[in-house]
Amino acid sequence: MGENRIERISNLIKREVAIMLAREVKDPRIGMVTITRVKVSKDLRIAHIYYSVIGDEKQKKDSALGLKQATKFIQWELGRRIRIRYTPIIDFQFDPSLEYGIRIEKIIRSLSPSEG
């Protein structure tokens, strides 16, 4: 299957899931969740959806539980919105890259000489 098609479907899934989380999923446990990327398998059967959460450990755990509860709804909605032969099975994965970037930025700022 063409890499271009897989990339287009990944971007479409990313956009649709972000919209669903912002507007339709009403679980209060899902806080400030950002979809960072989506990786779809070559056969389009599995979609690994990577997300990041702004907050402490409790908020991360709550968001993970909320996403787990909402998975079937999101998968069903994707099947309605995206017209492909098989609706991919959704696998939410936490993406720590944003936190890592923030931590590195703080370290760099602490090392640079202060202006003033």
C-alpha cells in the first residue's frame, strides 16, 4: 500500500480524533489531551494514536482511563466518518516527547546567562 495513502489516513484520523476529543467526548477525566501523531499499520488494521497530557501524574492517569473508556466510541465514530474497508483498531499510547522538550528547554534556560 502506498506510503502517501497511509500518511493521508493517519493525518485524517489525527484530525478526526482531535475534533472528537474536543467536542464530543464528554468524559471529565480527559483533560488537556493533545494528539501528537498517529501511526497506522501498513494493512490499515491498527492505528496507534499518540497523545500528550498537560498536568500532573494524577491527570495523566485519569486521561489514560478516560481515553480507554472512550476508545470504542471513537473507533465507531471513525468508522462512520472515514470511508475505508476496515475501521482500524485504536491503540492510545502516551507520548512523553512534549514533557521531555519542556524539561530540556528549562535546563537550557537555566544554563544561559541572564539578561539584564
